[in-house]
Amino acid sequence: SSIKGGIVTNYYESDGLISNDVWCLTTDSKGKVWIGTIEGVCVFDGKNFNKFPLPEGEIDTTRGVSSTRMVHSIMEDSMGTIWFSSNAGLFSYAAGKLTDVTRQFGMQTNFVNEVVEGRDGKLWISTKVGLYCLEGNTIVNVTEQKLHVGKGIGSMAEDSNGNLWFVANQHELYSYNGKEITEFIESEPDQGPVVFQIYKDQAERLWFVGFGGAYRLENGGFINVTKKGPW
């Protein structure tokens, strides 16, 4: 769906969308909308939906909903490269060339959930087997032998201090300062949600949503945000 001038427009397969089962989307710096679905990727130029071919992967049998063509996340980095996180691996697209990054760097899994870019240009990659950091031509699994990730790494975001917050095993919340991984443990005065997704807004505030509602990270603690705020 899109909203403009108070008017909501819905798009379906009958309009050219490759699947009504949409999982992610992003608008790139040229104004094109990239849409990730359970059947792959298509690009909307404002008038037409055009299929963007990605290799076929495997079904993730540990998820309730999965497919061989599922795309979990699409991101454009500061250099204009588009990154696709899919069940076939991690792919980058730049200057008309699609690159299989998973194969290029010998990553241990093709099940990739998300990519985020840090302020220093590093790319953080959440996967089924751990959290990877890609810098230049070097990739490192930063959670290997440090954290049990039987159900993988999920949503991520970097805070204003450069710490990376991420979800592991579908509900555990951690932060990484570049050296140490710290688990967030709920205490009575500092309760937080069972996190599904983390989001950074334009003011670089982090929002956490899941069971228990929505929370915002403020001064190292969590504020419960209801429909009355605080905004």
C-alpha cells in the first residue's frame, strides 16, 4: 500500500505485483521501490512492477512461513549498492551486476535475515548461524563461540553511540560495542519487551516492538510507549 495526499492505494497481483505476500520494501535513492515477497523481488517505478531475478534457495523448515524465493530484507547502502537478504543467501547489486556475497565470502549459511550499515561503513549481517561483520574484503562471524544462536539472529539497529543492538533466538536482546556482547536482562525498574523488531528513526532513537508493546531506548533504559506516548 502507498499513501499520498491522504489517499491510500493498494496494489495486488492483478496490478502486476509478483505476490500479495509482501515481507519487505525499500525506496532507493533514485525513487524506485524494491519489494521483497515470498516469491522473490520486483521493482515499482511508479507505474509498473518489474520482476528482478534472484537465485532460488531452500525452504527454512524452522519457520512457520517460508519458501525457496523468500526475501526477508532489502537495503540500499550509502554507496548506492542494493543488498538482498534471502533464503538463497546474501546478494549485492551495483552497476548492473548481481553478486552472490554468501558464496564470495564462504558464509556458513544461505539463510540471511537482514543487513544494516553502520556509521563507519561496516555492514552487519544477521543470519541463521550468527552475526557477521563485513568490512571491505573481510568478513567475521562476531558471535561464533560467544553466543548460542540456534534460532539465528534477527532484527538489528545501531544506536547513537555506535553500539549494535540485535535480536537472537527470536526474542533475546543483545548489544555489541565492537568488543563485548551484552545481553539485556529485564529488571523491575527497567523492563523491556520480548523483542521482534528494532527500528532507528531519523533522530537516531531506537524503538523496540514485540510482546509487551512498544518501547524506546532512552539514556540506557526502556520507556514503554503507548498510544498516548511519550513520543
